[in-house]
Amino acid sequence: MAGKWVRMVTAQTPTNIAVIKYWGKRDEALILPVNDSISVTLDPAHLCTTTTVAVSPSFDQDRMWLNGKEISLAGGRFQSCLREIRSRACDVEDEEKGIKIAKKDWENLHLHIASYNNFPTAAGLASSAAGFACLVFALAKLMNAKEDQSQLSAIARQGSGSACRSLYGGFVKWIMGKDEDGRDSLAVQLADEKHWDDLVIIIAVVSSRQKETSSTSGMRETVETSLLLKHRAKEIVPKRIVQMEEAIKNRDFASFAQLTCTDSNQFHAVCLDTSPPIFYMNDTSHRIISVVEKWNRSEGVPQVAYTFDAGPNAVMIARDRKAASLLLQRLLFHFPPNADTDLNSYIIGDKSI
Ligand code: 2P0
């Protein structure tokens, strides 16, 4: 391994948006959820993380830069992901560059990591999901770890719960699992990116400010104080997961939209049921819900589903391109540029890679 070489791997991973939400952990350290969740992976052109990982004998410590700014790597979550991948590292040989790294060498080599998001960090657009998924995928490639996507997803989960779902495109289910060690808490692909390619996603960036309550502390408070969460996790979500899987399989937009909107609203109800209550949506978010609900009702069949994560930004899934263009017209009518709202931009993309 001697010499002045640098080995680099770059990966790009899109974020995902849950249509049946993850909210609440049964094990904080291992990041094990209280219920299954289902998400759709977005188009990487619009919302993704690009991460380059580099290793060299000349690096004397692990370092990381996020959007060009150096950040600390002391956190347990980063260390968990790194430890898990390191323990699976294999020999690497690159004759062209004269690089030879033996399995045992990985223990003593340091890493430099540079990561960029092409969207607002920590504004409820699941930046940690894309970030940890990309990091784990890039490290696995760098260290020649021979794990399949599902096993990598269980490692990414230890960085951030929702990250496990970003290892796949299309529709993805995070199975909560039963094991205490979390080995069976991982993501599986329900349908690939081509399965339902009529769908169009429009994100209304209501605010790109950092949220006040992080998902991690918010869900901890919910688990400690909300009775509604217990009911949701035990009685509601298991049935909804089955119904959502069926809706996706059959490309049944009416059921898909009804389940997506209802689950988003219940997630925010659970936040409100937390003590002290957590407010992620704002007046503009509520007005967007009204616009979509009224339109869907007037059409008789749903045209658009909406969902909101831990922030005020609206993610809207239109049934097809025609519905997407009508949605944009309606949004621009109700929220014109320069109007007195905090809605500042739209991101429009195909569903997935
Ligand atoms: C989700 N969210 O299913 C839900 C819906 C936000 C609302 O997963 O503590 O950043 O790192 O596991 O994954 C956000 O939570 O939290 C999230 P941690 P994470 O997408």
C-alpha cells in the first residue's frame, strides 16, 4: 500500500419521499422503526447527493466536507456506517494506478469525503436520506465490500433511517424487522422506476430554511408522549402498507392518492399529538392542501396526491403530465410569483431514475 497514490470513488444518490411515513424508533442506537414505511425515489437530476470518497496513505485523519464546508465526523452515526463497511472491506488492486490495498490495510487508512446536495439541506427534503445512502454506497465501492443492495440498506439505515430507502429506485419498502440486532430491518424494492412512469412529481419549496425541530429529536418526543403514535404504528400502518402495495402494483391512482394524503395528514396529526406539539407545516402548506383537495373533489377522481415531510415543503404527485401541468397552473394562480407567501420555487421532475 506504500506510495503517494489516491483512490477515489464518486457516487450519486437521489432522495426519497415517503408515501407511508416512518416516524418513531423502537431502538435509537440501531435506528429501528416502530412501523414499516414506503417511499418513492426521486429523479436524481433534481434532488440528489453526489459524494466522492478518497483514500490515500498520505491522509493522516478522516475528514469530510458538506457543500464545501468541513464538518465533524465525531458523530456515532457516521462512525457506525464506517465501521460496518470497514468490517466488510476486501482486497483492492488497481494495476493501472499501481494501487494494492490488502483487506487488513483498511484499518489504518484514512478517508477524505466530499459531499454536495443539489437542494436545501435539512429543510424537510430528506437530505440525510440521500446523504447516508450515497456515503454507504460509495464507501462500499471504494473498499470493495461485496454486499447486495439490501444489506447495504441496513448499513445506511444506521446513518439515518430514511436513507435505507434511497439505495433503490422506484417504489421501496423499509421492512421494520423483528430482530433485536436490526439485521432484518432493511429496504426492498416493490416496483422499479419503469413500473409507473406516468407519475410526475412537483415539489413546492415553501421554505428552504433549516427546520426548528430535527426529525431525530421530534420523533423521540413523539414516541415518549403520543398515544396516537402507538395506535398508528400498531393498528393503522400495517393495514395501510398492504393497501399501498396493492395500489402500486395495480397503478391504482385513486387509492394511491387517498392513502398518501391520509398518511401525510396522520403523520402531522401525530406531531401535533406530541407534547410539546411539533408544527412542521405552515399556513402556505395548509393552503396548498386546500387547493389540491378542492381540485380533486371537483374532478371526481383524484388528479394529485400531496405529502409533507418534517418541514413545510409540499411534495405533489400528479397522475400524469396533463394533471401536472394543470397543477402548476393552479399553483401559479394561487401562489403567484412576488405574492405575499413564503413559497419561493418549484422543482419538477420525473418520478425516478
Ligand atoms: C420518512 N421522515 O418516512 C419520514 C417522514 C420525515 C417525515 O424519515 O433519526 O432523517 O435520521 O432516522 O430518517 C426523517 O427522518 O431520521 C424521515 P433519523 P430521518 O421519510
